[in-house]
Amino acid sequence: MHPRTMQTLGWILIGVGVFLMMAFLGFLAVQGARGALTPGGFAIGAFLIFMVFSPLMGAGIYLWRRGSVEAQEAEAAEKQRQLLGLIQARGKVALSDVALELRASRDQVRAWIYDLVHLGLFSGYINWAEGWLYSAEAAALRDAGKCPNCGGALELAGKGVIRCPYCGTEIFLAR
């Protein structure tokens, strides 16, 4: 189910639950005012109404919240697709350009890059100091053993990440 549909359905369930609860409580209040219902009967009726309609509202809250989370995840995935498209189309792209085009902070772009590396969707290298992101063949970088920026020896920095200790360039290897 689409995240926006889940959110809308959640709001509808919440609204219906609140409306029905208020309608039945209003009915009980009218019956109590007419003297057809004792205070104890009103309390039991209110409790039963709450027990019947609270699951409906709870389901609505769950759907609304879940839809919100999925909408955020879908938006992040779309930004990652756009980021990958920018890198593949240009080969070399400035981080500032990526941040502007994706309307994101540099830290968000960095997180998206690491996510793409961990998913095995991106290989290339980035020089954080100069702010350039490069798409490159993972095998050529791995075999060369030298930093494409300064020529220094590379060392493993993490899963799918090689770092140059001299200039700080990070190379991302897809699996």
C-alpha cells in the first residue's frame, strides 16, 4: 500500500472512531438526561463504547504513523536514486552541486553515499576535503592500490571503504 494512502486511511479511521465514539456518548448523555439511564449505566456504556472504538482509532494511529515512516523512507530512497543517477551521468560531481540539486545537507549526502556503498550500488571515490565525488571502476582502484587523488598507499577503512591516510580521499567499492 502506498504510504500516502496509509496515512489517509489512518486519518479516516481516527476520524470515524472519534465521530462514532462522540455520537454514542452523546446518545448516552441524552438518555441520562431523560432519566432513562442511571449514572452507573452511563459509566458502563461509556466504558463499552471506549472498548469498542479505541481499537479502531488505534489502528488509524498505527496506519498514519506507519505511512509517515514509509513516506520518509521512500523519499530517502528517491534521493539516493537521484544521487546515483547524478554520479553515473557525470562521472565527476561536486558535493555542493549534489547537495543543491537534492536539496540536502552535506551530512545527508554523505549518509546516502554510505548507504549506497553498503547496498553494493556505488563504487567510486570521494575527496571530502575538495568536495568531489567520482564514479570509478572498483577493480581498477583495488588493483592499483594507489590513491587516485594523490598517489598514496591506500588502507582499508571499513566494509566496502578504502581510505587514503595522506589526503583523506575515500574510495567506495561495490560488491
